[in-house]
Amino acid sequence: MKGSDDTPATRAAAAMGRLTIESFRLNAELLATGDELARDRGMTSARWQVLGTLLRSDGPLTVAQVARRMALARQSVQRVANDLADAGLVRFVAGSGHPRWPHVQPTARGRRIYAELEARRLEWASRLVGPGELRALEAAADTLGRLSERIAALRSHDGAKPPDT
């Protein structure tokens, strides 16, 4: 006989709870690994992510646009962009919009360092993902992407408040 705590809703909540904890753990491990891979180039995971967001974009971005794409606070991305500029990896250039919102543009040095770090990441990933795990990894990434979109949609619709019951 099933107990009252074995309803689809409680099972979904338990599964989301487990996924949340595992996602936090995975994020911490990925950030630590990124820091290790990038340390000797004077980079951190945060700097690598911002630089990558800039280099993967279709055009120039402001700090606020980078922050939105990364789902981070503008102030934290501004601090990282300033660090990247101080290191000569990006520069701020006047944009077509408001003069107080310049675009962040990678420098040639920033592009070279990013390419080096991406080569390291690819080698690391090839060691991490074992034979036969690629499909599961792709499915997990697809699932996480869909969940992220649904969470963002729910949050923008009615905030993070629990549904009425």
C-alpha cells in the first residue's frame, strides 16, 4: 500500500530536490576544475565564462547583455569584465547605444588565451566522458536546458512562490 508521501507531486518534489543538490555539487566541481585548468593563464572560471560568452556571441555585447545571457547580476559581470580589461584580455569600446554602456570586445590576446583554455577543456572532457556515456550526457544536458527554461518561465510569470493548492 502506497503512503500519502508517494504521490506524483511529492515524488516530483523529491526528484527536483535531488537534482538541485546534485546540480549545486556539479557546479562547484566544474568551477573548481575550470579554475585549475585556467590558473596558469591568470584566469578564473568566471573570467573564462565571460570571455567565452563574448566570443560566442553574434555581435558586440554590453556588460548587461553578457549578464543576461549568463543569468548573473550585472555588477558581478562588470567586476569580471574590469578584471579582464586590466589583464588586457578585453577592452571597452563605444557602442551604438547609450555612451555609458560600452561594448566589451575581446582583444587578440584574449582570443589566444581563450583558444588555449578551450583546447584544455576539450582534452579534459574527452577524459571525463567514458565510452557509451555520450547519449546519456546529451540527454541530461537537454533535460537541464528544458528545466532551466521552464523555471525561468514560471519565475517570470508568478515568481518563485509555490502554486496554490
